[in-house]
Amino acid sequence: MSVDETTTPSFDELPLRQELLAELASLGYEEPTPIQCEAIPHLVEGRDVLGQAATGTGKTAAFALPLLQRLAPGDRGRQPSALVLVPTRELAMQVSQAIHRYGRTLGARVLPIYGGQPIGRQLKELGRGVDVVVATPGRALDHLGRGTLVLDDVEVVVLDEADEMLDMGFQEDLEAILEEAPATRQTVLFSATMPRHIEKLARAHLTDPVRISIGREAAVPGSAEGPRIRQTAYVVARPHKPAALGRILDVEAPGSTIVFCGTRNEVDELTETMNGRGYRAEALHGGMSQEQRDRVMDRLRNETADLLVATDVAARGLDIEHLTHVVNYDVPSAPEAYTHRIGRVGRAGREGVAITLVEPRQHRLLKAIERHTGQKMEVARIPTVADLRARRFELTRAALREELLGDDLEQFRVVVDTLSDEFDLVEVALAAVKLAHDAIGGDVEEEEELPQMSLAPDDRDRGGRAGRTGGRRPPRGQAGGDTARVFIGLGRGAGIRPKDLVGAIANEAGVRGRDIGAIQITQNFSLVEVPAGQVDQVVAALRDTTVKGRRATVRRDRHEG
């Protein structure tokens, strides 16, 4: 057991109200992540915080729990007390759901505001009254201009993934929003990187902030970088993780395996899923009695179970001699946790395998692990149905070969002789192979192809930088190949720059920045290349929002080609 593991506090030791602690327990959270341990006490005290932490480190709970801590009982009025600004609508939905989940017992009223959603519904909810608004900068500024979002009562403003917001061209929007918020507010800024423009923003809008940096410690020698551990990452969207894990384990055909999950609930759900797939899976987490945990460990050591699904807390101190694989079902919240996890395999000269399921937006967290271990992780594609079929045939062939090399087949000769009077020997053999194949796992007709994902590149959505090179930005390699042009009735006369257009399209229409092609800006209008399959959603989204605070005529370009 490492020093890091023994000194990690529990949630009960953090200054949080009982309703929040009870909700965290019901959600299966067992211990806070490093960013939560560092940030929550300062935020509860009311200090401004400047935090450097990547996606996946638990920073949403780090700022969400303290702002929920502030909610007064009873009627809290109509105006929000907290504003969270995020770069994309996907993150707005994700953060909103998390805050709602943590604040359920407090009756927290949380509203996500982003482009692509009917503004009428947002207006209705704002009129009813909200406690926390989670918004993209463009849509927040739009509501401020309409007078439908009022920040007079806001006590906390959070800038989440601030570096991405600035890279997407939202600096002026952020400045305008922060100017509208009360000067007495608490300001929280989280960013995966700390370039000069982030430092400048922090100096202008944070007051004597506490600085927190997570994931910068040196690697533990002889653990992650041990040559006996093969490390592989698979990029998987969260809804497909259970199916992807099953597919990967089917192809890997591991011995004993530990799968690490973030919460007790996730452990229980995944254990049930893997048992349904034919694995002998056992759950291990802090919600189990000592007697239950002992029974699980006995099954694992006796090899009557081959898959242990566990939380970090429950798996501490485990040393299973025949362990061959460690799976990070969720990317560890800190690089140090990664080395502790995978150090359980590859011991005593044995080979081990470490598998990590990475969501597309977690590219920075993966890079932090690589810096920590000093080793680049192989990013592999999820096995296809064809891969799975080939692997099962290979296992069938290996099982039959092992039987053919044995010496106890003679007793079955009478069956073969009897059938050979009626059927060709090859047909008899094929039927026997089919029975053996079905016993191993059968065909894969019920399997569906899983989408092959890729990590979001480090330079994604950097429209601001591209915009400095001139009026026309070169194409950046559209994902689908075919493109279409969008006409936007604002140009240089309205102060429009390439980064303004990239930011609006990426944020409001959900088009990745790297999929936006050439941009041409004239005095009175602009033309932007986007993937042909997304042109209608871009037009619809931009018609429903503002670009640099102004509404514009938006349509498909009539003079394409």
C-alpha cells in the first residue's frame, strides 16, 4: 500500500453538508479524487481557485459540491446563485446532469443553456426560477442581452475548461459575462493547461486565488514503465463501454482480471453485465460486509471467479498471484492511481496487460498518464465482429487440437463409426466442431458493430489561432470529405474574425473545429465550409443564436461550385 493511498481522506472528512454526503454515498462514491481533496475546502471557505486539471480528474464534483453547499433551504427566489461556463453543449449537458444528481436531495434547480436547443424552453425555465445555470458563453451572452439571464444574485462563477473556451474564440464573451457578474462573487477557473492568456484572464478576474495543480508528480519507478506490462488504450464513447469491454476481453481471453470502476453503483452494474456475457464476475466495493468481501477473494484465489470488478478503495492491498490483466474501465482520476492499479500485474518477471477505456474528450488525461509513466500508450481500435468471430474460431481450433493430442478419444469411436454409415466423415467432423464452437461461445450473429472513435486532437477547435493568419483559413481536413458552404450575413464591417465563426459553429452547432474548412470573410458577409452532412444543423443553430452579439442572415450558399 502506498503513501498516497493511506493519506487520502474520505468524503466525510471534507467540509460538506450531510445531504451532499448522503447523496454521494447513494451514488457509490467511496473517496474523493485529488482535485476534490485540494479544491473543496478552499471553495467552501469562499476562496477563488485557479486549478489545473484535465478531463476525468473529478473536477466537476470539485466545484459542484461547494456551490451546492451554498444553497439556502426553502424558497431561493428566481435568479441563479451560480453560473458555470463551459465550451461545448455536450459538456453543458454533462455538467448539468452531474450537478442535478449531486443536489437532488437539496432540490437544486439546474438549467443547461446551449445552442441547438429551443430557446423558448430555456426562457420558460429561467422564468420559473433556477439555482445553477450551466451555459456555453455564446448562449449566456445572448440571454444577458435579452435580459432573461440576470446575474445580480450570482455568488459563484465557474469557468470550466477555460483554455478550450479561449481557443474557440470566446475571450470577449467571457470578459463581457464576467463584467456583468457582481464584483463580490467567488470565481473558479479550471484549465487543463496554463498558457499566458489563461494567466492573464485569471489575474484580471480572480482575487488572490488558491493555485491547485493535479497530475504533475513524478512516476513511481519500476511500476508503469516496467517492461513486462503491455499497455493499451481503447477510445470508447461512454454508452458503448460495457459492450466494448466484453468484446476486448473476448478477444484477449485473459486469465484472472481486475476491472477498476469509479463508483460502487458502476461496479454492481458492470458485474451484472459481465456475468450476462458469460464471465464469472465478482463485485468488490466498500458497501459490502467483510464476510462478503472474504468470500469474493476466496473465489478469486481459488480461480472459481475470473473477473473482479472493484473500486480503488476495495482493491487496496490485493496481491493476486495469477492476475494477468488490469482494466481501467474509467481513466484513473490521477496518473499516480494508474501506476498503483497496473502495478498489480507484471510482477516477478511475469507478463501483464493493462487496458484503459478512454472517452474521446479525455485525450489530455491520457497524455498526463504518458508523461507520468514516461511511456507512450498504444491506442488500439475496438475489436470488430469479424475480429471476434476469428478469435472464437481460433479458440475452437485450439481446444480441438488439445483434445486430439490427448489419449482418451477411443471411447468415442463407436459414435463416429455409427454416424459414418449414414454421413460423410467430414460432415461428422463439422458437426462435432460446431458443438465445440457453441460450447466456447458460438457465433457472433447477435453482436453489433461498435463505432470506432478517435481521441480529440490536442489542437482541436483552435480557431482563434488560425484566425490570426488572415481572412481565409486553409482547410483542416474534414472528417467526411464532402463539404458545403454556409453564407453568414456578417463580415469585416461587423468586426467578424475567423475565430468568431469557428467558435460559434463548434459551440452552437456541435461541429468539431477541425472539421470546419476554409473561411472567407468579406466586408459584408462570410462564407464557411462545413461537412456537407452537417450544413443544415449549422444553418439552424446559427439562425437561433448570435455571432459576436449580432444576429445574422444564415443560409446554405447559393453559389457553391
